[in-house]
Amino acid sequence: MSDTVPDLRMTPIAQLMQGGRWRVESMRSYTRHQLLWFTRGQGRLTVAGITRGFGVHNAAFIPAGTMHAFEITAAVYGTALFFADDPALALPDAPHHLRIRESAAQVELTALLETLQRELDGDRPARARALRQYLGLLSVWLERQLLVNDDQLAPTDAARRLAAGYAALVERDFHTPLSVSDYAAALGVTPTHLTRVCHQTCGRTASELLAERKIGEARRLLADTKLPVKDIAVQLGYRSPAYFTRVFQARTGRAPLTFRKSG
């Protein structure tokens, strides 16, 4: 068996806001799967076009490449686990949000996460194998909880399925000049119907979801790279740097370069 340590990272949920609240509140996706375990506080999650409130002892699994954002306060505590895809773990393909009511299941997940953190922090013999085994137990825990807990993100009706389909297309193509009308045509619905459904499932219009995803990526590129503003505008499908600057300032209250300097 390989001695390579599994590719994973754990962090307190509050630390996800380092560098600005936009880090969690902007629509975004990660290249890694993530599991969020909330142990205190409450807020709202928007995942794949569906918004739901979360509270204490809620778990959210968000697959890599899934558009999402969440609203939290300083009173929210918990753990975020990011890990690479591993077929052996048999993780879900879709996002899930579970309210864990049984105390035994709450204790079990907390203990697994604490044990994973200890293994990550230490350098004990057979560390890589231990981490793989604990991740396997984590995937079993998630599979069992999906059988007994209500899933707040499951696309159980036509509206949710349409919103999830739109969110997936936006995540795939937000860097292009495609408009809401283009996405609606690809989904076989009218722009008006798509907007109505998005507002129903997440409280945002279709155009707002698209704009939030573009601006979220713009913020990331401005904060984390040295790409010129004109290149960011082109990369995100805006028709000109001037138009990008106007849109960015209208949505954030700051010009792109001002935002970059403030970070």
C-alpha cells in the first residue's frame, strides 16, 4: 500500500473568511471536495442554485467544481475538510446538506475530524495508512447519514432540478460571454421562467447568480494573482475592460485596482 499521505486540508470554518468576507460570500467553486461541519451558530448556504439555512450540527458535502456560497457570522464555528478525489472513498457525486439530529452521529463525526487533525499534525508511524482509514470511515459515516437524514439540497422537484442544471452550466461557462438567454435556451426554457425558478430556489435572479459568479472569480483573480485588469476582463468574458470595471464597481463599491490594493 502506498505510503503517500492523502491530499487533504482541514481548517476552522471561521478562517475561510481570512482576507475578507467575500471569500465565503462570493459564488465560487473549489477543485477539491469539501465537507463542512457546523458546531455553533447559523447562516445560509447556497449550493448548486439552492439556498437553505444551516444551524448547529449541520453537515454539508460539496463536490469539487460545484458553485456555492454561504453567509456566516463571527458566531459560526465548525470545521472545513478539503480533500482530493479518491475513487476508493465512494463519495457522493451531488451536494448534500444534512441536519444531524442523533447525538451519537454528532459525536462520531466530531471524533473522526479531530482524529484526522491529530494525524495531519503529527508524524506517527503508518500515518498515511491511518489517514486513509479514517477518511474511509468518514465516507461510511456520510453514506449512512444520507439514508436517515433529510437532505436539504436534493433536487426533488422540477424547479430544483432546473436551478441545479443552470448552476452547473454557469460554473462551466461563466468565463464566456454567454447571457442568461443563452443558458435558458440550452436548458429548453424561457429566460423569464429560469429567472422565476432561480428566485424561488435561492432568492436570486438568474442574472444575479451569473453576475455573482463572475464577480467572485474577479475578486479572486485580483486578490490572488497579478493579472492585469484588462486580462481579467477578457478571461471572464466581458466585452471590454471599461465595462468590466463599471460592473465590478457597481457590485462591490470599489474599482478593481482599489480592491486589489486594499487586499
